[in-house]
Amino acid sequence: MDKTKILEVLNDWNYWNKDIIDTKKRDFYDHKIANFLKNDEIIVLKGVRRSGKSTLLINQIKQLINNKIDKEDILFVNLEDPRFINHLDVELLENIKDTYLQYLNPKSKPYIFLDEVQNIPNWEKWVNKEYELKKSNLIITGSNSSMLSSEIATTLSGRYLSCTVYPLSFKEYLGFLNINIKSMLDFVQHKIKIMRAFEEYLLYGAFPKVPFYPKEQKKDLLITYKDSILLKDIVARYKLKDFYKLEEIAAFLLSNSGIIQSINKLKNNFSISFDMASSYIEYLKNAYMIFEVKKFDYSLKKQNVNEKKYYSIDLGLSNIYRVPNLQNRGNDIESIVFLELLRRDYQVFYYKTSNDLECDFVVQKGNKIVKLIQVSTTLKTQKTKDREIAGLFKSMQELKLDEKEVKLLIIAEDQDSKIEYQNSTIEVVNILKWLLL
């Protein structure tokens, strides 16, 4: 690709001669990435397509300019621009850098933002070269967890800082709607708006553009996201021939978010081989479309062979495939809690006791179990209350946990309260307060 063409593409995406576009702030990520930039390491942002990674790059560019970095010292490269499609190799990256240096002549060590870097085979070798020679400050994004992990582990080990970007938390979602909750007083004043927004959050999910679309267009937008993930990040990448089988499996797992599944069950349901079922699950995980949660066991070998739970990355995608109803509500709230635990940097497992009671989440920080969590729509019936409490205590007993060191929590749509049981305190927390305060 000649330099004139490359410059034409770069000029369209960069802000050397124009004002930077208006974007929404996401304070948690904006601050985290800005702090990463101070460490002179490669920064890797990874997560599902359309979760806002590109916007976070633009937010950083804006911050750099506000910090008096010259616009010409910043290079943004969109590696999904169709004009690059027949030139996606390491040579393209080298030609882009040469073109940029020749025409922009940056005054200091440039900041190079590479968006959707997994489109370039062997990208990590070029990135590592730039890092080792101290030629650039590098910030990259990618939408394939397996590809990024394997390449980072081998070539970039010890040279990078990584951040997973999720769709909007409920607090971010409210912020996008200009409902800012910083205290209990704010929560009380805006409670009706919050409850209405939560219903939309459950129905349409949390991709950053979704709140701004009219209701009648939200589903169409989500369908384009679903198609883009399946076609670009799975079908094209793994050269699959049976798109419809892939979509059937995706539909099944997304619409049954939070339910224990097995590869054998998928194999039998869809009349495919065990290997194909296993591969399709792996592809969906790699594209961040689903998350796999293992049954907790102190033996890693047993963790790997036990049945898994699968959670959807976004309830908006789940609801493409189903008619939302009250039967789904418990699992949907559980899915929201699961994603929030990931955002808060916990390791998450489920547990099933010897008498088939379930603990929704065994929560680890580092190598230590710090919480056992049940998620329920309500504890108003004694049967439900007894089941949730029994699941917590039987799990604590079988896992030989000290009740003084592990927090017992039930997250529900009920009012906050405490349950005293067998010399322990179980905290019942309202889901909205747990998400916001």
C-alpha cells in the first residue's frame, strides 16, 4: 500500500487538522488507562466488540491534548478500515509508522493507538520491537481473548498492562442518561427514574450506544452487533462454514444465561460432535460473547471436568432470541451481578452442594474466598428464603470456610435487611443499591 493512500486513511481518523469528536466519559476506565500510561508499558484494552474500546482511546487522546501533548505526536490507526483490508500484515504497520514519521514529523516519542490489532497476523512482534527500541508509547485494543492472551503470553510477557472493557455498568448507564448517583440522598430522589432505567437495562442491555437509540430501533442495533461479533470475530477468524449452527448455539447459551450446561447437552441438543460443541463454546468465549464459570473445587482438575455455567455478555443480546418474561428475571439479575463482580475484579465460581443446593457465586479475591453470594428476585416467601440460606450455609460447611472471614450476602429486589442464622449474619442487599452505592 503506497504512502499516499496510507496518509489518506490516517488523515480521516486522526485529529491533526480538526477538532476532536465529542465522546462520553467513562471515569473508571479513563482514570485507569491514564494511570497505566504513566508506566511506560504497552497498554492492552480487550473486550467484546462495540463495548466502547475505541471511544476510550479517543478519551485518552483528548486527555493527552489537554495535557499539552501536540496533536502531531499522536497517531490513531483503525485496523478495521476497509481500505486496509488487503494489506493486513506487519509490513502495513511498518509502512503506517514510516508514513506518519515522514509527513507529521512528531517532535517527541509518539503515542500510537492501534484499534482492533488482532486483524494483523504477528502484530505482537512489531509491537514488541517498538517497545524494546523505546520508539513509541503503545496502546492497543482487541476483541479476541484467545488470540490476545496467547500472543501476549509468549512475546509481550512482562511488558504490558491489561484492562478488560465491559459494556456499561448500571451506574455508568444512569450517567449516560444524566442520572448521577453519588449518595443515598441522590438514590432516594431519583428512585423512580432508577427503577424505570433498570427495567430498560434488563431488556436492552448496556452497549454504550444503546441508551441513545429510540426504543423501536434498539433491537435492530443489537442484531447488527450480534451479526458483527459472530461473522467478524468467529466465522471469518475460524473459517467456519456453518453459520446457522453457530448462531443456534449462541442463541441457546445467550438466552439461557446463568444456567448450568454441559458440552454433552449441547452435542445432543444440536446433533453435532463433542469436538464441534466444545470448539463453538470456545469461539464464543474468545469473542467475549459468553463467559464460562466453573464449579468451585479445591482441585483444579475437578474444576475443569465439572459442568459449567455460561453467562451472556449482555442481556440485550440475550433478548434478541427470546421474549423477556418473569421466568427469566432471576437469571437476568444474576447475570448482571456476575458481570458487576467481574468489573470489580473478583474471581467468580458457582457451587453445588452434595444435596443439590446451589450457591450462585463463590467469590475470590487473590487466592482467598471472601464472599458467598445468592441472587434472588425476592425473599418474601419462606420457601425461597430457606432455600437461599440453606445454599449459603451448606456451601460454607462443605468448603470448610470460617464464617468470620467470609461475607454472606443475598442480593435481591427486596429492602436491605439482616438475617441472623446459626451465629452468623447474612446481609440482604437491594440489587439497585448494591449496583450503585
